Amino acid sequence: MTTNDKIKMLRQKIDKFDDQMLEILARRFSTAKVIGEIKTKAGIHVHDPNREKEIIDRLWGKLDGKLEREDIAAIFGPIYKISKKLQNEEK
């Protein structure tokens, strides 16, 4: 197998991961939107920095040093931003 073939094969694998991540993110955002609807009805603010920290701490603990805590926060920062945007949309 040539170097280019190996790279092509690995890129196809990454493409499959990307597809799976996008599907999972879509489900996550859908769930976040429902949470936003519940929070709105209950008069609860969408932004919860304690929850964000809790998520990062939990994920960091699961990865056993495979990623730095700051890297996890960098990945999830945009996810939180989109989730909050969806939660704040007009109901």
C-alpha cells in the first residue's frame, strides 16, 4: 500500500467520524432546544457556567490525559454557544 493510499484510507475514516459527530451534535442541539423551552417556561436563565464547567470536568476525567482540559474547553465552547443560541430562539 502506498503512502497516498494509506492517507486516503485514513481520511475516509476521518470522514466517517465527522459524519457521526455531526449527527450526534444535531441530536445534542435538538435536546438543548427542548431544555431551552423548559427553562423559558420556568423562568430560568439559559446560561449556566457551572453546568459548562461540570461537563468539561467530567469529559476531562474520562479522557485520562489524552487531551488537555483547555483543549476540551476549546472544543466545547462553540457547542455551548450554539446550544445557548438555540435555547434563546423565539419559541
